[in-house]
Amino acid sequence: MFRSFSFRSALGAGLILAGLLVLILAPRPLSGWLDLKVAHQQELQGDLPDAASTYASAAAKIPWQPVLWEQAGEAAFSAGEVKDSIAYFQFAQRQGALSQAGWMVFAKADQLSGDTTAAIAAWKKALPQAAAYASLAEIYRQQGDLPDALENWRALIAVDAGNANAHYQLGLLLAATSPDQALPELMTAARLDPKFDTSVQGLRTSLNTALLSDDRAYQLTVSGIALGGLDAWDLAGEAFRQATVIDPGDGDAWAWLGEAKQHNGQSGLMELQNAIFLDPGSAMVQDLYGIYWQRQGRAAQALEAFQMAAELEPDNAGWQMALGSAYEQSGDLVAALEHYNHAVALAPQDASTWRALAVFSLNNDVDVAGTGLPATQKLLALAPADWQSEDLAGLAAFEMSNLAAATPLFLKAIQIAPDQAAPHEHLGLAYLQSGDRASAYPQFLQAAKLDPNGLYGDQAQRLLEQNYP
């Protein structure tokens, strides 16, 4: 009887102890599951900062669900809390709970924090995702590591042969390093996505011209000029650098390398001086030398170089436009107009000469009725699909106080190029001048949005502050 009572007592005590342990330990995971439910709701409501911290709280309370750290990291990243995002991803990484998608976001967070080495390591963990190959290729290009950039674009194409952008980017890299191999990739890109067609056609023409010669330095220089025309100055600079290595005596290649360096935030003067030393009889070298001095605000040196270029090639309209620009910068508008008119006379079917004349007339209020307006009309005939033609014609009409003619021209320019700030700002001015303040307001807003750090955005912002306090 005594033993039976003792056994039952011990059993009862054990059950009580177990119950107490459940009561003590259960609230933490239970609280974690409640946190998880709240985090889901916060995320659905767009409250991402709170969702991130609540996911983290849930992860800490439910240690057998480490994937919640990744969810916390993704929410924090989406909320712009990069430092917290990295910390959460590091928790997930230590527990081996990061998915490939998580590694992608982790890499972006590392990149935003300035830790490129960590970002590269994270992108490698995200392979073979196509986006990881693309990100690696882009970062390697930014670092100037073109071989690794080439390798990753090729790897992306191996897993996604229909990726037009990958073919296009690979084609650009090849144009800078092996021009004879670039065209197949570029043509494939244009076939897969028509948006690349215009750029590819321009490159195709240049590459075909370059490949008519067996001179590799010449091939690279011509290809580099085409890349510069696409604003791919980092790649253009590499093409010019290789050209100077192959032929150290090529003045044009040195001059273009100097031009590329300026676009890439470097001086470029040493390369240009070397080009002048090697080939002072090259009009191209003189022109690029003049452009350098013009950017420095040294009108006298620019004029000297442009005059030399014009003497070397008197029938080249481009050098006449350069002279016009230099005289304009120096304040001699009479001489500038003479050279712009000379450029038009030399190349009357070249839209760029009429554009330069129109811009000069409108910017300086020089004979708008007799020079600027006719120049814009000629420009419309030569380049009707160019937004600048419509915009300049609209400005000429605006200057002549013909708002009825100006407004549809600005509208047409916007229709052709909705992402250009200039016609939005000009249309806003036309509406404001006509008394239609309501219609002007969104145009100024759009111009300010499209060009926040530029001339048109600045003008639009000031007009907003002045007219809509």
C-alpha cells in the first residue's frame, strides 16, 4: 500500500513537473508563431520596416525556422534598411538557410553598402541564376575586368540563349576587345529585341568599315569611336588603349584615348599632347585637342586647334561647326555665325549643320526670324523623326510669339521622346505664356523629374517655385 502510494505520488509529481516545463517553455515558440503571423500582415500592408524586425523576432524565437532570417533580410532591404538587411542575411548565412534568391538580395545589399568583394561572393553563391551572371558581368565591367565580364555574359547565354541584353552586352565588350567577333552577338541581340536595332545598325556600319582594313589598331580605333557614340566610354577607352599598345605611333588613337579619359573622369591631356607630338597634321587630332581646351574654358587655345583642323581639311563642315562653337564661347557672335553658315553651305543635306545653326541662333537670340526659324524648318525636312527637330522648331515659333504653332511642335517632340526633359519644360513655358497654368504645372513637374540635376530640370524647378508657391 505504501509503495503504491509512493509510485502514484512520484508519477503525479512527474506529470506536474512536465506540465510546468510546458508552461515555462511553450510561450517562446508560441510567441514566435504569433510574430510570424503579424509579420506576414505587416508585409501585406506595406509596413516593411516593422515586418523586417518582426520576422527577425520570430526567427529568434523559432530557431528551427532559420529561413525567417532571410525573410527579415529581404523585408529590410525592400524598406531601404541596408545595414539591418545585411545583419539578418548574415544570421541566415551562418545557419545555412539562404536560398539562391536570398543570396541575390544579399549581394545587392552588400553592393549598396560599398562592399563589392562581399557582393561578388554572394552573387557567385546565387549561380546559376541568370541574374547572378548578369550582375557579375556588370560589376566586373565596372572594375575594368573585361575578361571576367566576357566570361559571365557567355555563361548567361549558355543558360539563357534568348537573352537579348546578354548578347548585346557581350557584343559591346567584343567590339572593344575583338572587333572581328562582335557582329554575330550584336545581330542576334537585334533579332531577339528590336529595341537594340538602332544601336546595332550604327555599330554594324562602323565595324564593317573597320574590318575592311587588316590594321588591328585601326579596327580598334574605329570600333572605339562607335562605342563612344553609344556613350560606352569605358569600353571605348579600352579599345583606344589597345590601339596605342599595338601602334604607339598612331596619333588618332592617342587623341581618342585622351577624349575617352575625359568622359571617364580623367584628364586626358597627356594623351592629347602625345597625339599632337606624333601627328600634328591630323585634323582629327587637332579637333579633339581643341575640344579639350574648350571644356577648360580656354577659348583662345581651342580656336587655335580648330583653325588648324579647318586649314588641314577646309571642306569639312564639322571643323566649321567647331570653329563656330569656339567663337561663340569667346563672345564673337559675328564670327560664330559666319562659320555656322559656312558649315551649312558645305553640307546642306546634313541635319547636324542646320541643328547647330538653329541652336546658335536661338540660344543667342541672333536673327531668329531670318536664321533660326528657317534653319528649324530645314531641320524638320531633313530629320522629321528626331525629337530635337520638333523641339527646336517649337522654340523658334515660341520666340516669334507664335504659341499656336509652338505648342503642337513641343507635343510632337514629347510623343517621339517622352523621356526627354527639354520639350516638357518648353511646353510648360508655352502653356504658362498662354495663361494655362493648370496645363503647365505637370509639364514642369515632369521636366524636373526627368532631369533633376540638369539644366532643364533646374529651370523647371525654379519655374515651379516662382509660379506655384
